[in-house]
Amino acid sequence: MNTGNAHPDQIMDAQIVQAVDLQLASKGMTKTDDDKADLYIGYQISVNQERQWDVWGSRAFGMGSGSWTSSTISVGTLVLDMYDPGMKQLVWTGSATKTIDPSSNQEKNMKNLDKSMAKLLKSYPPKQK
């Protein structure tokens, strides 16, 4: 069924995960599938121009109320979110534009992803004040 929205395919998803994993590993972080992880990492990517709805305080994290905002994200924008499962809240977010071009080849997209993730995560973790 075609709903009009394009989604990253399995190859693109694997490339995004690999680019994020590589950058976080270079910062000394270890990936785990354990339920007791220190951070949950998620991403959103726009492979076409679309409306994005951000919901804060969703029931998925045990809160009963929240708020929402709407924005338009452009082709190739990747948003990376980090959640603290103990505090049940978003602790870091960042975005990179012109990251993925659905009409480009996989090799070019991987180079763009690696470059974008390095730039996006350059200032992560935030410096302690």
C-alpha cells in the first residue's frame, strides 16, 4: 500500500545505524541491546519534504500529559534523539541537513552520512559547566 510517504529502506537504515554507532563508539560509548541501557537512541529522517510532529510527554514513557509542535523538515534532514530511560525524558537532540539524497547512490549517501554524523556529534557529549 502506498501512503505517499517515503521511508528509508533496510540498506539506508543500516547505513544510518552504522554511522551513528561509529561516532558514538569513537566517544567511548558501547552499544547494547540490554533493557538497562543508559541511553536510548532514535532517529527520524525525511526522504521527502514532510510535516513533522513532535510530541513531548508521551504515554510511552509513562507520562499522562504533554505538548506537541509541528514543523516542516526538508529532504535529507536527519534528526537524532537521545532519551534517558531512568529520567524518562529527552536529554539531547540534534539535526543534520542534506544527509540523504534518495536519488543518489549508496556509496555517496554513506559518505554524506559519515560526514554529517561526525559534524552532528562533534559536540556530544555536552561539556560540563
